[in-house]
Amino acid sequence: MAMTKYRGVIPGIFTMGNLFCGFASIITSVKGEKPTEAAWLVIFAAFFDFLDGLVARLSGSSSRFGVELDSLADVVSFGLAPAVLLYTFKMIEFGNWGWLPGFVFISAAAFRLARFNLTAKLESKGNFIGMPVPAAAVALASFVIFCEAIWGEIRLDRFLLIMVVLFSALMVSTIEYEAMPGFDFSNPRNRIKTLILVIIGIGLVIRTRFVLFPLLAIYTLSGLIKFAVSLAINNARKDLVQPRNIFKKKKITE
């Protein structure tokens, strides 16, 4: 009885771990210390966020309160922390408007999380609607780590700016992104996704700094490609259902 009563606390502990890492990332950025440290803290926050959801599902302790608390922590860790990181170490160089990309990103993250709270049941049954906020945040953080690993500094300023705008747009979009595989391994789709995750995990363990960003870039493109293919198929079906009658006589007007 006691275990049943307190099992809902365990996911909350991981949520607080997520929030702590996000807050620590902000403090690290404000102090002007190494950008990679702030970036890694965002990634650690994502790891706690993953464990939070996993434990909640395994223990059957998911609740409305947990969803709301998790989203509030996510706004800090995956909205504010990446925005502060990018502004402190790069966007500040853009002058008086350097704060704007970060504000756009955190606004999109807040919108995406609010929408998720309203559609959580729908999204839990299928793919994500819009790019997940943690994925967008980790993509930006991993780009910082990737640049530092190759050049020793954050480069490709314009590319970074494009990414911020792109991720912001994808978060508020209705483009579908693949969710984590379920525990029903009788489903071939789950088996394939699990195998892919294992391969990715091996790559991350071996060369994390160089592998993580390219993987997130592929994930980002996967949603766009899937959307483009789906759009093309739907348009083709419409043409088949409503074919043009090229033999229809034109009405002659005097």
C-alpha cells in the first residue's frame, strides 16, 4: 500500500533532476564559462526527462499533475537554457537584436509544450505532433559541442541562426515525428525502432561529440521528408479520385 502511494513520487524526482540540470545550464552560461558545459547540462536534462517518462509508464504512475510539472521543467531546460546558452556565447555578437532568436525559440517551446498538455493522450498513442522540444534543444546543444570538438569554438553563425528559426517553426508545426518505441515487441515497427536506437546508442558511446548532432540533424530531416512524401501521396490520390474530364465540352458563350 505504501509503495502504491509513493510510486508516483519517483517520476517527479527525475523531473526535478531535469529542472536542476536546466537551471545549472543557465547559471553556467550566465557565468560565461565553457559553452560545452552548459550544452552538456541541457543533454543531461534530456536524459532525466526520458527517465521521467519511462518510469511513469513502467510504474503506471502517470498523472495530470506529472504532465504539467514535466512541461514546466521542460520550458526551463529545453526553452530558456538553450536560449540563454546561444545568446551568451554567440547571438550577443549580433548586436541589439541578438536576443530575438532566443526569444523566438523559447516562445515556440512554450507553445509546443502547452499544446502537448492538451493533446497528450493523442500523442501518446502515436507520433509526436511537431518536433519535440527536448529534441530541438538537444540538437542546438549538440551543435555547440560538435563545433567545439572540431574547431574549438562555435562557428557557422548563419547556419546556427537558420537552425534556431527552423526548429522554432517545426516545434509549432503539425509535422509528425517518430516517437520512442513502445514495449510491445510483437509489433515489427517497435522492433525496428528499438534496433535503430541500439545502433545509435553504440555510436553515441563511442564518439558522442561527433555523432549526436548529425543524428539529430537526420531526425529533423526525417520529419520534413515524411511530410513531403505524405503531401505528394495525398495530392496524387486527389488527382485519382477527381480526374480531369479532358473531353468535357466547353460552354460556348456568345
